[in-house]
Amino acid sequence: MSTPFDLPGVEWTPVSDRLVLARRLVASVGAAVGLAVVVVGAVLLWSPWWVVAGAVLLALDGWQWWLAGRQVRAIGYAEREDDLLVRRGILFRSLAVVPYGRMQYVDVSAGPLERWLGIATVQLHTASASSDATIPGLRPEEAARLRDRLSRRGEARLAGL
């Protein structure tokens, strides 16, 4: 059975597995802060509910840890002749098709954690605010290559209008 997300002949490029580590670190820091609050609350105002809250926090962190790997494996992009495809999502899937001629500029960014892990994010901007596409978790050299290639293709398609 064919779905709108099945595109014959398209080879998807996955993002770096380092994005999984980044997402797991962020989730773990959030859980650590939550657990610190639970421990302080348990010491100051003892109740068995604090133990339940701690167990729930640990379970949620474990679920986020597992989910991060699945989510990152679902992210991919494909360069075609006239457009760039960006897919993401497991339960709520999305496929963005960005024509090269509609791109206004390509933005590459990396925060401190991303730089430490050696990854970057490429964001495509178009005239429509709702049609921007983001590709997180790219190696810096791949992000630079993609930025340059998309910029050249966008300029070539725009010049042809």
C-alpha cells in the first residue's frame, strides 16, 4: 500500500547518530534537575509520594532515552533535481518538499552542545514562514557542503525565473 511518504527511487540520507547523544544528554539533564527537586522535597517534606514522583521521573527519562534513538533514525533528507525533501517523525510523520527556486537563504547553526559533539543544523528559509525545513544533526563538513550546494541550486533556479 502506497502512502504519501513513500517516494520511489528516492535515496534518503540519514543524520548523524551524534544527534541521539545530544537529545539523550538534554533529557538526562532535565531528569537530573527534576530528581534533585524530588530529593529536596523528600528530605524537607517526607511523603511516599516523593518516591512515586522520583520513579515516574526515572521512567519518563528512560522513555525519552529510548525515543530519542527512534526519532533520530526517522530524520532524513534527499536532494532531487528540483527540490530538497526532508522527512521526520514516527507517529506523526511529515515530509517537507522545498523547491530550490523558493529558497531565500540557508542557515547553518550549532550551539555549544552541538559544537562539542561535532554536529550542526541546516535550516532552509523560504518566502512562506510555514514552509521552512530544518535538518538537525549533520556533521559540520556535510552541513557546509549542503549549505553551498543548496545555495548554488537556489540561485540557479531563481535566475531561471
